[in-house]
Amino acid sequence: MGTAKTSNDDSVAADAAHVIDPKYGQHYSDAGFNTKLTGFAGVIGKGVTLHALKLYYCMADERTPLKHKSAIVASLGYLILPIDLIPDVLVGLGFTDDATVLAGLIAMLGNTISSEHVERARKRANELFGKDAESEGTPES
């Protein structure tokens, strides 16, 4: 399978800006996403991190339809935003709503998330966690 062309900046989010939910989509940025993952991966957990990365790589793929990119931008913006339905500062509960949003969107997107996106997400998760991201029961796409 060929390598997908991806964006290296916030232009993907900017392209989708006209259709995203302004409440959450406006909080998305590549920098904010990377900061959240690198700073909170241990707290968020492997499963949520892997889901977020699958969505990120799907969003960055130029083959992904704009309507799907807009939903991804909104869901990743929701992850970045610390005050949401269940504030992220609540230990043990704070990321459960974020996990539900990400998992729900992955289920809705179905085959839009390719095996290439999944593999790139696993590779990045392995870098963040220092070992195989699937070795401890991380959910599949």
C-alpha cells in the first residue's frame, strides 16, 4: 500500500474550519494535540491515545473526505479542551467522555480509517509508551 500524503501543519484543520463544531473544533491545533498526547499519554492511557492517533492520521490524509475531517477536528478539539462534559482534571473519570467521543467517531468512520492510519498510529503510540502499544489489550480500530 502506498504512503498517504499528509499535512505537516494546521492547514488540515483550517480546510475543515467552515463545517466544524465551533465549540470544540476551534480548540484543535496540531501543536495542542501533540502537547496533549505527549504530556498526558500516561494519564489518557494507551487505548485512548491510539484512538486519537488513528483519527489524527486519518484527518491528515488528503484522501479523507472533508466532512470526515471536520468531525475528526471537532473530536480532537474535544480531547484537547480540558473543561468539557467531564473535566479532565477529575482523576479516573476525566478522560472517559473523551474516550467515548473518539471511539464513537472511529466506529462511525469505519473504513475511512485505513490500515495505514492504524499502523502509523501504532508506531507513534509505541514511541510515546516505549513498547508495543497493543501488548496490553489496546482496542483495535
